[in-house]
Amino acid sequence: MKTTHKYSSTDKLCNLICDNYSLLMVLNRFDLPLGFGDKTVQEVCDLHGVHCGTFLAVANFITENDYTYGIARSDISVEAMMKYLKNAHTYFLDFNLPEIRRKLIEAIDFSSNDRVSILILQFFDEYVNEVRKHMEYENKNVFTYVEKLLAGQNDTSFKISLYASKHEQIDDTLTELKNIIIKYYPEKTNNNLLNNVLFDIFNCEQDLALHCQVEDYLFVPAVSDLELNLYTNE
């Protein structure tokens, strides 16, 4: 029996965004621009050459927050999912995290060489390094392996299950950073800048957690199916 999810291909895309504005990030990572009027999800995806089933899989997974999410292999494109993940990496590494760092420097007073101020930036830079290392490994090793699978090449030196078993959310350092800011940074006359960047950090943490979950619960199973199909047909 086919599982029924919240959003379907016949829904107006604008209604999805108004229902859950976090899907703006999903649009961006599938290279779907705004300005689509009252077109349906299917119409917008067809217009821009995006695999509709994959877009809906991600949109429904994020909205429903369902870790038992079930989807048929025929409903998802590994190529489209990989492009989505690559675009997400570019967003985090080239835009989101550098922007947060810029705001941190603007919000924190470094003039007194305060130990807490120095620790905040230090912890953030450590966190960014962890994220970069994790995503560059995926870009170089995991995605290259999947591209070989898609080309029909059997690479016995790697299996997606090895990647999945080591795939942990990289959030411990970010948790420490938030605690330092919230508990120990001295009160200032105007905390608007710091509260704003702290809000961005919370949003980034949630976005990264969802990113990892999409990899674990949608991408990895789809690649596992691809492996099985390739090895079965050898």
C-alpha cells in the first residue's frame, strides 16, 4: 500500500512555502527560483528540470519529521538527491557559516581581550572546521563513489553502509558555543546584535541536523538500493 504524505505533485508550490517556510532552503538547493505564481509542484519541477519525486521526498520528510519515512526506489532520483546535498554543502560552507562568523565579530567586543570573547570565536572556528572536514569528505569520497555506481562501476573499496555507520551529527562543539554565549558572555547595553547572531546559530544547527537526517534516511537507503541492483545484475 502506497504511503500518503502531506504534499503531492498537484499542490501549488506557493502553498507549500506558506505552510512551511523552511522549504525555502529546499527550493534553493534544488535550484528552483521564486516567482512561480500558482503553478503546481510538478509544473515548477518540470519547468526547471528537477526530479519531482525527489523534491517531494525531501519536502515531506522535513515537514513530517518522520524517521520511518517510506518511499519507493522509483520515486527518488539519486542524481537529484546528490545535487541537492552538494548545493547544501556549498550553502553552509560558502555562505551561511561565513555570514554567522561575520556577525559574531560584529556583535562581540574584542577590544578588552576578554577570555570569553576569544573562546566564542575559537569554538565557532573549530565547529566550522569540523563541518568543512565532514562535507569535503562527502564531496570527495561518498559522492565520487555514488557517481561510479550510477555509471555502472562496481567499486569494492567502499560501501555506503561504511559511510552511514560513521555518519554522526557534528553538533557537540556548536552546543558548547551556544552555552558559552548564553551563560557567560557579559551583558551589554544593547544585545540586539548578539541575540540576532545567536538566533542564526540555532537556525543553522537545526538546518544542519535536518541535512544529516536527509542523508541518513533518504540518500543512504537510495544508494543502498542502487548497490543492490548493480551487484545483483553482475
